[in-house]
Amino acid sequence: MRALVCHAPLDLRLDQWDRSPDPDAGQPGPTELGLRIAFGGICGSDLHYFQHGGFGTVRIREPMVLGHEVSGVVESVGSAVTAFEVGQRVAVSPSRPCGLCAYCNLGLQNHCMEMRFYGSAMRFPHVQGAFRERLVIDASQAHLVADDLPLSEATLAEPLSVGLHAITRAGSVFGKRVLVTGCGPIGLLLIAGLRRAGAAHIIAADISELPLSCAQRMGADQAINLAKQPGGLAPFALNKGMIDVMFEASGSDKALRTGLDVMTPRGVVVIVGLGGDISMPMNLLVAKELDVRGTFRFHAEFAVAVRFLNQRLIDVRPVITHTLKFTDAIDAFKLAGDKGRALKVLIDFSSTAAA
């Protein structure tokens, strides 16, 4: 089969992929499913591998199939699987925790010591990704897609799950004033989740008009372009700050620092975007008694995300700006890196898979 393989920075190839050591490239075992991939969404981490060969200290050390946001159609079913059948349409959770380690036993599967997360160079040998024509998954990773939901939209269950987990980390947002800095696909889907979770007033901040326009379609009450209005958040700094909860989804130290100024005492700051090491104004954190929390991947939220999509409780269509064919995947990556033109770019892997 063909797969989209990153060999080095800016060296992305459409390769034949039949590596025997790859456990997701063969025939399904008793508890597994064989899928034909329909659509894949290009994520920020995929772009980091493509553009820079990794992020932080994580680097590609061998050719690696990219991708972890996918949907597909069941082609084969393991002998012990009873919940799925050939022809069913599914969204695929890219997480395969071991279920046995200390963190899995604590219900913290996203911190599994033996996690296999598609398209990740955090381990070596790397965990190969899902941007390929066919993929073998554990049946527990498959979530049925409603008949009237296009598989292209089902692909966004994964980034939506990231946003939902971030909301879980924040605690209740019901009735609160919330700021989201950084309106890429994660930030935009986070805004949709906040609207479902009952946030009273959602402020979206970014430096580009395209994501801000989409943010309002996803449920933001207010959109502020900080490139055009550098002091756009200043009114929220009155009376020690007026923002109850902040989600920093840009990875920018400047965005985080600006956001801290508008936080109300005992507010909650959730760091969603991956950036470099930054300094924090400790006096401000202490004086305002702020809670700063990280958020990493997801687990149980994936099933919730698929349910939201199946029931049309969240509409992801505004976030999808482009869909390119598998044979044009390299162009798709270049387009996804242009934040002025694109939000979520999808790859169409097979015209034979039901869309």
C-alpha cells in the first residue's frame, strides 16, 4: 500500500509501505479491524515533523508515516470482534494505551507508559502514523459514524477531543467569561466545545482574520485581532482582571503573557498550545492566586466527540477549508502551513471509501 512518509525536514514522500515490523500494516488479529482509510486531517504536529523534523527534543530518527486524525471503512474483522462488521464507517482514535501500567490503572490513559499514538517520534522505533491507504487497529479504537455524517467531518473527532480534554482540565466553565488565544483548528473546536459546556461569554483572540471569522461561526461572542488591535484585551484588565478561564492555544509566550494580565483572581489558565520554554511572571501568578494547568491529548473524550458529531451538536464544517487528493498530499501539507489561507486541510485517501 501507499503511505505518506516523512524522511527528514521538508522530505515528505508518497512511498510504498509494507514494512513487516509495523504492527499496523499486516492482517488484523483476533481483536483487530482492518480499515481502508477515507480521510485524514493534517495536524500541527504533522506540520512540525514536515517543516522541522520534530518539535522540542523530539526528532525523526527513521522514516515515519505521518498522521493521526483519520476516518475509514471496515474491510476485515478479527475473529473475536463482535461489535463491528465489514462496511461500517468509523472514526479512529489514534491512542492505544496498554491498559496495564500505573497510569492506565489510575484512569490516566493519556499518560500511559507504553502508549502507541499514531505518527509519533517520541518513542524509538517510532509509532508509525495513519496516513496510508490501509490500517490495522484494535477494535477499541473504532467509533461508529452516523449514516448521515460525512467521513470527512468524522476525521475532526480527534482535534475536537483535544479541545474537550482541555475543557475537562479547566473544570466547570458554566456561566464564565472565557478567553481563547490562538484560533487554529484546536482553538476553534475548543470554542465550539465551550459553547456546549455553557460558557457565558467567549472571547477569541488571534493575529489573522481567517481564524477569527471562523471563531465567530464556531460560537465566539467576540473576536479580537491582536495584530490590528494590540491593546484589544486591555478593557478586560480592569478591576484586577475580568477573565475567569483562559485557554492558550497558540504556543506564543506573548499571547500567554498578555492573557495573564486580564485574568481575574483565582482564575484558571489552561496551556493547550505547544511552545518553547518561556518565563512566567511568578509575582503575578502568586498575587492573583492563578491556577496554571497543562493539558495533554485525551482518552474518554474521543467517544464524546464522536457522539457530538453524530448528533450534530457540534458542526465542524466551518473549520475545514480544503480537501486534497492523496496524490496531492505534499501540496496539502504546504497549504496547511499557510495560516493566512487555510485552517484544517484534509487528505482524501480513497474515492472508493464512502464519504
